Amino acid sequence: MVTDNQVRILMKLVNQEKLLKTAAAKAGMSEKTARKYRKSAKLPSQCKVVHDWRTRQDPIDPEDWRLVEEVLENNDGIEAKTLFEFLQREYPGKYQDGQLRTFQRRVKLWRALEGPGNEVFFPQIYKPGEWCESDFTRMKSLGITINGIPFDHMLYHFVLCRSNWETGTVCFSESYESLSAGLQNALWKLGGVPKYHRTDNLTSAVNKVGNPEVFTDNYRGLAGHYHFDSQKIQPGCPNENGDIEQRHHRLKKAVDQALMLRGSRDFASREEYEQFLSKLFDQLNSGRKERLKEELALLRRLPRKRHDDFTQIKCKVTRFSTIRVLKNSYSLHSRLIGEQVKARIYANHIEVWYAQRKIEQLPRLRGENGHCINYRHIIDWLVRKPGAFKNYRYKDDLFPTSQFRMAYDLLCCQHGWKQGNKHYLKILRLAAKESETLVNESLRFLVRRGDDIDSETVEGMVESGLRPPPVTDVKVEQIDLSIYDKLLEYQELLTV
């Protein structure tokens, strides 16, 4: 087959050689072919005929295809395979399974030439130091565990749009406190503030539709402290936050690959896991230093100090010696009943303040209708009202360890539930006044021995300073290594 290059050589040789036959031979073609291209003055690629006719009869009946077109016009998302199965049901035996690919190509061609237009994504030009995006992403699919226990958590993910510099903070809910802590961690690590911050329609930052204010008071306060302009995407349009959405996917893939290289998805502590993520972010950002320099030169300066990472609310301590925070119950000391306290809600804990003093730090509960009751807050009054313990709403919270639970069951069996409650509550008060660890070890010793248990016995053990034996007492005898010498001597005798 003659190529374009051969014809170009021919055209040069025609003006140099006297005979066409000589020029054709040097160009590597026959004289007849050379005469054809000299006459047409076109290259072989220009002489090709466009193949616009069918080589075989269309297996789809025109009448049936009109029906297919009607369905396609009214149902943009319907699959070609579904339509083909519909035709097979409507016209049994007319269409065979082997014609599916032909039908799919026909549907694809119709959609490309006559169907509705697809959504268009418009690439954006980001100037250095202007745009950043952030959002929450769930990490459960990666199967990370802490000491063998599944670690169900989220990640607040922050990205600079031009350089793709990124970082993240481990969190457990899409709360304002998690947003505030994560965003501030990112800005202080970055060392500056971009002009615009765009986020999803997070309830922690964006008010519900119909509210005169687009953003919540807390979030507007955070934006005002750092002097960035707040932006949000339209509801149901995650593509408008495309940079962070794409980074979610790539980050999870990078974490998954790093975990494979590590050889284990289990970590000894949350701190070890956070260090692992920090090193991974440093590795990902190492190839973005040039563009990051451009951004850093144009970022706004950080304020003198961080904005508060908490939300503060006022609570009244109820007669149950509890406060209600975010639809969960927390206990406080009974002497505060009737008093007004301030609860500072952080991402992972709650601080309780009274008279300008922090009096308690409590773990923040997830979900609703949970409870965190500390027996030390109410034990003095429970000892006075032992009958209230049997049906106490938060009874399960008053067993600090499994040893306390087993001791309580034994006390009820040995002394009856009334006396058993009294003995247990006295033991619990002893743990609050003296040492929970000593009381726990004393109970373990008594439960293991199977002796009768009462509050006086436990108190006597604690006061005497009696230490029960450790949980496991394993004795390993000294190994006599001369045994191996005898084995070697025996082996020598066998070889002789």
C-alpha cells in the first residue's frame, strides 16, 4: 500500500527524472500508480472514501426502533439492556441474546447524535492564595482498629485549591466544634489564611433554607476572626466542591495503600494513628512545594490567637444531680443542685464551669439520650437512700468495673437485694473516699476465693493495706542446659 511519504517523494522526482517509470521505481511504486497520483495531485490519505454505509441489514425493525426512541426520550437514565429485554418480552423469538451488543451500539449512537445533552463541568482557574475548600469524610471503609477495636471516625479534610496542599483532623461528628477545630488546625499549620473558604451545606455552618442569615452565628464569628469570605455550594451539587470531593477519593486510596505497606490496620492508640496520618500528609504535600510557595506569599496573616474551639451554653443542675447537654445527660456533684453552670462543648469533651472555675471535664457523648453518670457525685445520698438503687435509671453506670458488677450480684445472692444494695453502696462509697483500684483488687480476691462478701470485710482489707496476689502468678523453673549436652553425647555414640 502506497503511503503519503512515497507520493511526496514521487512529486519531487517527477521534476528531476526524464521518465515517469524511473521516478516511480525510485519512489517504490508502479508506473501506473505513479501516473494516478500525478494526475490526481492528492495524497493517499486524501483519496480514502468515508465509510458511511451499512455492510449488513439492520436487525432492529424500524417500527420497533420508533418505540425505543419514545422510551429513550422520556427516560434518560434507562439502560440499553433493559430496553432490549423489553423488546424480547414484547416480541418473543424476534430478537436473540447475541444481538444485544448491536442494540447497545445503536442506543449509544442515538444518544450521542439525538439524545439530551450531558452535564458539562467547567474547569476553574484558581489564583494563588485565594481559594480553599473543606468537608467531612467517613473513614469506616478502611477498617482501621485501635487495639483490635473498630475505630469508627471521620476526617475533617482541608485543601488549598491551586496547590492541592492538604491536611486533616480526626473527628467523630459533623459538629461546629469539629469544623472549628479542624479548620483552625489547618490554618495554623498552613501559616496563613486564604481569601475564600468554600464548604458543603453543613448544618454546623449553614442555616436551613428560609433563614434570613445564610451562615450560623458561630460560623460567622469564626470567619470574622480570621477575615475570610465564606462560600457554600448549592444543595445537591457536590461537584461545585469538586476539589475536596476528588481529594477525598485520592486521600482514602493513599491511606489504604499506606496501610498495606505498613502490614497492619491496627494501632496501639489514637495518637499513633494520628501520627501515621500526619506523616502521610507530609508525603503527599512534598510534591506541591513550588505551588505552595506561590500561595504562601499571598495568604493573609493569622490573627494573634485562635478562635474559641467550643460552644458555650448555660445549664441548670436538676434535682437528679444532672445537666442536659445536646440531648444527653451528665452528672455533677450533688452540692450543685439548683445552681446554674456553663458547659463549654468541644469536639471531644465538655468542660463545666462555675464561678469562673472549671469544675469538671466530661467525655462528649455521641448521639442522643445517652448518659454519663459518675458515682462519686451521688454516692453520699445513695447510701442514705439505698432503696432507690434497685430501679435507678442510671444503675448500670454505677459499676466502675466488672469486679464491682460480680460483687453486687454475689451480695444480692448472699444477703438478699435489700441488704445487698446497702453493702454494695457502702463499698462504692469506700471506693470514692479511698481508692477505686484497692477496692477493685479486694473484690477480685474475694470473688475468686468464693468467700462471703460484705462491706466490713472489704473495708478491713483496704484499711490494713492488704494486697491480693496478682491476677496471674506464673512460675517458670530454671532450665538445666546440661540436658542438651547429654543429647549431643548420645548423638556421638550413635554415629560411632
